[in-house]
Amino acid sequence: MNETNDKLVWKKIGLLVNKDLSCKEIADNMNSESKRITPVGNNKLKAEKLQSLIHNAFKSENGNRILATIGHGGYHHLTYGLCKRADILSSNYCYVHFDHHCDSWRYEKQSKARIINCANFVPYILEETHASSVLFLGSHPDLGIKDDDNYVLKNRHMSLMENKAGHFNLKTLEFIVNELGCDDVYISCDLDVMIEDEIITSYDRGSLRKNGLLEAISVIKEKKRIIGADIVGYSTDRSDISRTIYAITGPIHIEGRLLLPIKDYKICLPNKDSIRLKEKSMKLYEDIASLITK
């Protein structure tokens, strides 16, 4: 990594999305500047509108590097707009996707209408930003690649899963990072990639440990310049409608994601365990942000 990496200023900004109280909770805890992004639909937002929302929110930031925090993982598609914004800092970078889900599902009707959501935004990043490749850490996008030889991810992605101990093989990761073919990266961390005792989240999750995540980010940072980043996934906000669905059907899939069954709502109750996990969740955001921006 050359010395010019440190000349770009980092700004930590909390995105306040719709009425998601988790977003404000994170921003307040980190004492960061906040910007309101609304309305953001989970399944009805066109790519152009999302890009416009981010552009208008950040147009005064000039050449700053942005670390954005977001709450509910259902708004992870804001990363598309953040990558479009990061294009001003690099003409060739790798998009690094820490996530338990590949977020690369494609549906014909949505694709034709350019409707973007939390389950399909990664191919849009490859198609429409300066990202030349994507590194999946915690998920494998095999379904789309096998189903369609022309799928946008084909030959433009690499992936690595965590091991049983909740860590990545760092030698393998270092080899992959060295083979990316670019000097810059954008990092997006969806914390549903973490094991259940590390974070409160609203989706099914992976098995990554906090130290495993921080080690992986350190490897990437040592080798590459980080031009932007976001952290998403903390949420205790679940609607009464969702509760009713869970109670009737049990676990359900929406847009390729498994939502938690009703029994997992116990973590939202005001008891000692939930308070401890909330504190761990906030500290996880803080430690990731500190590592990336220091």
C-alpha cells in the first residue's frame, strides 16, 4: 500500500433510512454525522432513484472517503449508490462483500424494470460502477453462475467461506487479495455474516467471529487502498405483520433471504442478555469502523 492512501480523509456518516430506529441508534452511539435517506423501498426502488438519493445526500462531501453505517439489512442495497459515489475516487476497484448472502439473485421482471433491492444489488454494482470484480466473503454465488452462462458475475468473482472456528484462512485470503488485479477496494460488511452471539440481526446468519472479521479486513487493508465502506445488519425493528407471518408459517424466504422465526424475537426483550448483545452489536460497529478508517 503506497503513502497516498492516507491523504484521503475519512468521514463516518450514519444513514437514517425511513423510520428504521436502528439507524439512528447506531449513529448516536458512534457520535457520527447523519444524513437522512428516504423513501427507500425494499422491493420498489429503481436503480436510478437509489443513485439519486445517495448523490443528493453526499454531494457536499467532495473527495472524502465515506464510511456509512446502516441498520436493518433490508437496506443493504444502498451500497449500490455508495459504490456509484465511490467511483469518483477510483476507476478500477474490487467490491468486497462480507455477507451470509450473495445478494445476487436476479428476477426477470425486476431486471427489466431496473428495480433494485437487498437481494439483487451486487450484479448492478458490477454492471454499472467502476468495480471490476467482487470478492464474496461468507457466501458463494454459485446458483446464478450455474443457471446462466451470461450471468454478470461469471469469471468476475472470487469467494471464500469462514471455517468451523469462525475465521477465514488468512493465507488463502492473502493470495486472493493479491490476485484481484486492482489497487483499490470498497468494503461492505453485512453483519448477518456473524455468529449469533456477536450481533442482533434480522436474517439468518453465518458463523464468523468478530476476530475473524477484523483479521480479514486487516489483510485487505494491508494490501489495498480502501476507497469507501459501509456497515449494515444491526436491527431490533421487526413489524407486527412479520410477526404474524412467522407465527402462521414459521421461517419464510423473501427475495432469497431466510427471515428469522418468531422464537428468535426473544432477543428484543429488555433482559440482561439482550442488553449485553445490544452493547456487543454497537461495539462491533465501532471496532469495524475504527479499523477501516484509522
